[in-house]
Amino acid sequence: MSVQIHDSWKSALKSEFEKDYFKTLIQFVKKEYQTYKIYPSGKLIFNAFDLCPLSAVKVVIIGQDPYHGPDQAHGLSFSVNDGVRKPPSLLNIFKELHDDLLLPIPVSGNLERWAQQGVLLLNATLTVRANEAGSHQKKGWETFTDAVVKLISEQQNHVVFMLWGRYAQDKGAVVDKQKHLVLEAVHPSPLAQTRGSFLGCKHFSKANDYLKIHHQTSINW
């Protein structure tokens, strides 16, 4: 199973890759790919890391699992491949983007353009069985992505963490709020809107304002 990951992450996460839990995780994942239909494709498991080098990270958006439907997942949280129908959460993200920055709703749900500008679209779990949401949870991925969040918090400065929903907020608990901006809102899923509203959070403009204050290029959302 061949994967693509930027050299900056290979170096920074070398010690994590050598830990026993990660070796056990990789053996599990390899067997899953041999036995079941797994998303995303093997080479795209670390796509978020491949498109956004560690030194380039400006914004982190944390999701939970990859999409588990055909042709959706490609290694970036909330993002889908070109030509794939936008999931409900992504539609709400685009609605907020439109209301916040008066930008047109994008035709495609592919967020690679964000990743290439320094937005790390990080899922807590990086793989999933087809049509089985949460099937690769508690196998070690969460430990790995916790280490990623901690690494960014410690090694980078003035990063914006967008934490949508309780799960992402708990995962972001290790972020140093003295060094970084932490933005919290309910999850963009329509099912979560009974607990508050994602719409109106204005996270996109707040992120760009913060980046500008700290002499960084804003994101062209």
C-alpha cells in the first residue's frame, strides 16, 4: 500500500510512526484494505498532509471520519471529489462562507484549493469501511491525530483552529490558546443545528483577520 505524505510531516512525525500503537494500526489498516472496500484509496490516506506541509499550516479544520460513500472521500475533512454531490455539512459550510464573506457558493465540493493555501483539513480517523461510519474508530488513528494537533500547537505560531462540534473541541483541548486562535461553533451538520447554529459563526472572516494581524497572507476561501 503506497501512500503520499509531504517530507516535512515524515520528518516531524518520525517518532510517532515508530511507536508500537502506530505499527499495530498500520497492520490493521493494511488487512482492512485487503479484505474490504476502504475509503479513501490507500495513496490518499495522508492527502491532507501531502497537500499542506507542516511549515505552511495556517488553519486547522478538524473532522471526525472520512465519508463512507462511493467517490466521496479523498483524504481531506469535509471535502469531496469533483463532480460528487456536496454532503449536507459541506453545504452549510459553503452557506456560511457566502453569508460571511459574500462569496458565491462553489460549484465543486473539492477543498484542495484550501489545503494548498495552508488549511490542514484533518480527520480524526483517516480511514473507514465503505458504508460503515465509524468502523475504524478506536484503532489508533485518534492517538496519531492527537499527536498531530499537539505538534502543530507546539511547533507553529499563530495558527487558527476551527473546532466545529463537541468532538473537534475535545480534540483541540491541547492547543495553546496563548499562541493560537481557537474558534468554536456547533458542527455544520443540519442535525446539530438544534444545539445552536453554525450559520453566523463568521469563522472565515475571523480567521483571515487574525492571519492579517500576524502578517500572514489570508486564505482565499
